[in-house]
Amino acid sequence: MKEECGVAGAILHDPAPPTNIVAFKLYYALYALQHRGQDSTGIVVFDGSKSKSLKRMGLVSEAYSKQTIQDMVGYVGVGHVRNATKGTHNIENCQPFVLNFKRGTIALAHNGSLVNGAFLKDQLESEGRIFTTDLDVEVIALLLVKELLKHNAVDAIKNVMRQLNGSYSLVIMINGDLYAVRDPFGIKPLCYGEIDGGYAVVSESVALDTINGKFIRDIKSGEILAFTKEGKVESYPTNKEDVAAHCIFEFIYLARPDSTIDGQLVYAARERIGKQLALEHPADADIISPVPDSGIAAAIGYARESKIKYLEGLMKNRYIGRTFILPSQEMREMAVRLKMNTINDNLKDQSVVLVDDSVVRGTTSRRIIDMIKKAGAKEVHLRVASPPIIGPCYLGIDMPTRDELIAVHKTIEGVCAAVNADSIGYLSIDGLVKAIGIDKSRLCLGCVTEQYPVDIPGEKCCRKQCRVDDF
């Protein structure tokens, strides 16, 4: 699984003249959000009269130089990091998306996925609109321009939100003002804080920490926040009722553990997940070992609850490149070892509880367990920090199809055999909810229940009223 995007925006209060401070703030914020997207990145700034855009493929560290950032002068800007979905790995699909129209310039960065994006695109194309990307954000931008020709910015955004069905956390720059928008269920994270001389909006609080910002709060479900260069911050709620459906996989896997999302420190939630996992699926073992990095906090929680020694049996290569040429099975096995290697002395003759965040297809789990057994472990008991994944994600995670999900086609015993574990234990849904610390009614559990918070054709909805028209 891959998260598709991370977004950032920043605005300063009446700087005179405009400087490159915003660009550097965005650069470091995107660096902190790099785990949310490693395929492309972009920054757009506005100096009061014109915008300047810089987009590149690759990591933040590869895409920008000190000189390119120094040349990005402006008092307001937005930035983006992205993981490409299949067939969209090209510079045309790099965000933020910039559009000039007769009343000015807009730039948008989007995290999430629209369920009705294709329908809206067909409507716009029937009106003569021409698309240059495969992105939902271009659909949103074109809808927004139509509304901006008739309404002020806030009313225009509200009217666009009424047409969207799906997940979206947006930072939008409109003629020098900055807007933060979160969908009616707050599915993807978004927060804001103070920075020296202004404000910043980011996907995760860790990005505020990096740029020496002061976290203020999460953007609320269905909220629009407007930031002006005069230093004003105004909130415009759009929901008729207080609802939420925050993504559970932010807490299980996607977010950085040092981020606070929707009131919960991710690291603490993952440690509680591990403790709950130990209560539900104890094991008679010598050591508890994580699959790094996303299994570490859960493994620590499991070890503390079970009173079994925590000892790392796997070491991750954190400097590995993202692209491999894999012409043979031998090369594919080599790639797995390049990414992760065993610490043989820690594993030899040991009964191991291996804690991982999830099991998706099962192929990676099988390779890792085979490596651990080859290193001399007597037994490997797999403990999974999420329930079985039985539904695809339509709302912002690049996840395999239902046909590719191992838990759809196999019993738990069948999964255990397929990954070559001596035993397996998945965290229960109720245990997960308890560990996250957010009420079940305020979480998106679609991938583990097959019931989604928004209306998706062919899928069940977990709410009596879920259509976007209700908000």
C-alpha cells in the first residue's frame, strides 16, 4: 500500500518586499512529509503580481537545489509530494495544479481520491473543457474556476464541495490568499499552525515541527479555513452535523509516528495497538521482533504487555532506491534482501513473534518469514496490527484490488500457511478502534468491514445518510 499525497501551504503577513522564506518553509515541510509520496513534488509561490512554479519527478532532496528554492520569491505558496498510481508516473501529473483564468491565478494541492471524479470529468469535457492530467485535482480546479467567475472564494469552494464525493484535503492559493479544505468526513488528515510571521497548513503535524511551527489544531471535517496576507484566519463550517470518518490506516501504517492526527499521537496509538494485540493473541516465544519501520511501535507495545524481550531481528536499509530492474526471481529475492536483512545472531534458535502492520497480498510476509527461518529461527508467529484487509480503498490509498487481497480468498489458517508462519493473529476491529482512541462511528473502516462512509457504486455504506448532497 502507498499513500498518494502530502500537502503543505504557507502564508506570511504582509512581507515587504516578498522573500523566499515561504519557499524554504514549504521545502522543509515537504521533506518531513516525504513518506506520503516519493514519486514527484512541486512548489508554487505568489509574490503579489505573479506566481512561480517548480515541479520535478523524484524525492524532495533530488528535485530542488538551494538556488532553485532561493529563486522562489513570494509571500504565499502551496506544495505537494505524490506517489503515482499505475500509469500516472509523469511530470504532467505533478502537483500543485496551477490554472490562470480571467480573474487571476489558482494553485491547488490535493490529498485523497474522488469517487465521482470520472463522472465530473465527463461532465466538464461535455462542456468543452480540455484536461491535461489524469488527476482529481484538475477536476476540482476546473469546477472551482467556474464558481469563482460567479462567486467569492469561500462561496465558490462551498459550491464545489457540494459536487464532490470522496476524500479530499486541499490547500488552495487564490490570488494571494490561502485556503485549507477538508472533506465532510475528514478522511485524510490536515492541520494548521503558526510560523514566524504567518501560518502553515500541512498534512501532518510533524511538518509543523520541522519548520519550527506551533500546532494550533486539526482542520475539522467539512471545514474551510481562509488565511489572508493581513493575518486573518476565518473558519467556514459546511457540515450540517458533526460527522467524521478518519482513515484507520493513518494510525496503523501511513502517518509518521511522531505526528498527532485528530487528537491522537500516532506512536502512542500504535503502541496501544501492540498491547491490545498481545492481549488478543498471546504467544509462547523468546523474543518480539518488528517488521521495520511501521511495525516497531506495535512490537514495543506487544513486548511490554507480554513481558517478552523486544529484540530486532530485521534491519531495514533506509538508503535504498525506489527503482529496481528485476529480470529474474533471483534478482527479486536480492531486492528483498537489499531492502531488509536479518540479524542472524538475534534470531538463531529463537521462537519469534514477528509484528507487522498489515498483510495485503502476503507475498512480502512470506519472503520475510522465510528469511527469518533461514537465519535459524525455530518458530515464527506472525502478529498483525490490523484486522484482515478485505476491501479495496477508494478514498486515497493506492491499495491492491479485491482479487489481490489474500484475506478475501483464504481463511486465517490459509493465510498462515501461505506466509509460512507457525501461527498468525490479526487484531480485531473492536481492538483496533479501542487502541486508536477515536469512537468507531468517527473512523473509516471500509477496508476491513467493506462498509464505506461515502456512497460508492457497488459497495455498502455504513451510514444511513452518506451522499454528498446531505452536507
